[in-house]
Amino acid sequence: MPTKHPLTAGVTLLLCLGITLPAAAANTIWPARETPQSAMIGDYRAVSCPLPPPEPYTGHLQLDSKYDQSDASKTTLTDLSHDTRLIREHIKSYHNGLNEGIRLFEGARSPAEANIALACLHTWLESWAMEGALLSSNVSSTGRAERKWSLAAISGRLLKLQALTNNRYSLTAAQRDWLQQLSGAVMDDYTPRQSLDFAWFNNHDYWAAWAVAATGMLVDRNDYLHWSAKTFGLALKQMQPGVGDYRYLPLEMDRDNLAIDYHHYALVPLVLMTQTAEAHGRKLTRDEWSRLGQLVNLAALGALREEEVTELTSRQDEVSRHKMVWLLPFLSMQPDHALALELYSKVKQDVGYYGQVGGDLRPFYPDID
């Protein structure tokens, strides 16, 4: 399996050798633009990638959760089976390679570097697409989660790549078909949960909705956006008023010492879906903006002054900075939100990169200072 930054060695080697939405077509929240690297792109599909991808993973997705399911708060870590560890490492090695390909393209200083990076991305995507990776019907709840996280990461990267290549990177028929099959599997997995009567409607559903929405923008499937909009609308309704000027998500608040961390994690897909809705002409109402803004208040207060959040039941773990990437799209839409600005002023040097949504998002929000 590939090591960390697997494509770097390959490049060096080759260089040495030589909500209801309108019916209009799906837009993208990250418009295409000319970049120094996009001007270097040639026939990248004719270039050989020096590093082969890991074997497409087509096996079962009967994966264990990292949390002890007998713990109501789902905060106690448990040992994973050997099989689960191997499968996760296999899938992770694939994502690491895709991330590295994007990074190398972003930093390319010559046509050779740019086209090798795209060649490897194309090769790795085509390999897993041709074999129908991650589509097993033999799947556990955690396996379903792994599939939707993978789809979110892959489609997020490709949305970003299309923007940074000025649409000069294009999907093959096999790649488009694979992404649509993955989206179909994710919708099959999560449609039964699309109700506030479902006891565990939570961040998993928001991430599934974002994964499908991102793919919808990528492959121009407005029906995917409609499916995602339903989950987004339910999430807005699910937000409960707190003691202060904030709202919270009930199941995320139940996560004990991880409650604030999980609110930040949930905000990533929720804010990206907000941006998606706005980009497609479905403007949030005043009440919906108020609800989302109050959820942001909760997340920011929990990270800045957790003692002001009455509903917390224990001392909170520090929130991982990558989970605060939602600040960028949120502040691009709500630049005067006081608590979001206060939090961003504290963490901005560490915020912007999250592999699960495509990598470094700062190029798309240049006005957030």
C-alpha cells in the first residue's frame, strides 16, 4: 500500500526520467477560474502515472465502530477488529494518494509537474471506478458511514479540481458512472433515516446529504440536490433552542465531552449545504438564517467560553481545528456574525484544510481575513 505522500516520489522519479431547489442545471459553489497551473494543462491522460493505485477495494463493508456502542454517549473508544483496521487502512491509502495528487497540482511549477499530478489523479480514479469500488451491499452501519465519507471526500476534491483547472480536468464515463452509483448507494443507505421520527437522525445524515449534493454539482444531477435539500430542511428543524442565544443539535449535545467537537463536525456539511442552496436560488428565510446563526453561536461559545453553554454535562475536549473549516463558507455569507468572527480571529492561522471536503478550501474564500 502507498506510504504517506505517495505521489511525490512518483513525480520526482518521472521528472528525473524525463431544501427544494429550482429546476435549473446544477451549479457549483466553487466556480472555475484560471490559475497558473490550469494554463499548463495538456493531454494529461496520455501521461503515465509513475505510481499505481492500491487495488480497488470491492470487498465487504462490515466495519466496526471505533466507539463502544454500549456507551450511550458514544465517546468510549474500543478496539477495532483486525479486518476493520486493514480495510480502513486500504481505503485511507487511496484517499491519501488523491489528496497528494491535488496538492501536487496546486503546487506545480511546470507543465510536467501539473500533468503528472492530473495523470495520477485520473489513473487512480479510473482504477477504482472501473472495478466499482466501495459498492458492496454487505455493509454495516459503520460501513455505510465509511462509504458516504469517501464519496464526500472524492466529490469534494473533484469539485475543487475542476475549479482550479478551469474545467480542463474532466471525468470519464466510467468515473461519472461510479460516482453516480456511489451516490445511489448512499441515498439507499440514508433515505430510511430522512425523518425526525428516526431516533438517530444526526451528523451522519448531514454528511450523507453533503456527499450527494457535492456529487450532484459535479455530475449535474439536480435530483441529487433535491434529495439533499430534504435532509438539510430536517436539520434546520431539528435545532433546539438553548438557555442562551444559541441552538443545539440534540444528538450531538448528547456526546458528553465531545458535544462541542461534534457540533463543529456537523456544521461543516450544514454550512456547505447552505452555500449550495443559496447558489441554486433557494435563499434561506430569516428564521432559517436565525436558526443556523444560533447553532454557530453554540459552536463558537463552546470553543471559546464553554461555561456559557448551560446544556453541557462535562468538560469539553478541544475541538480539532480542521473541523472549524465551516467558518470560511459561513463568514463568506454572514461576514458580520459576531461570535463566528471572534472564533475565527483566534483560530484563523490553523483553519482551512480538511481532507474530507476536498483539502485546502482557502483559495475559494480569499476575502475571509
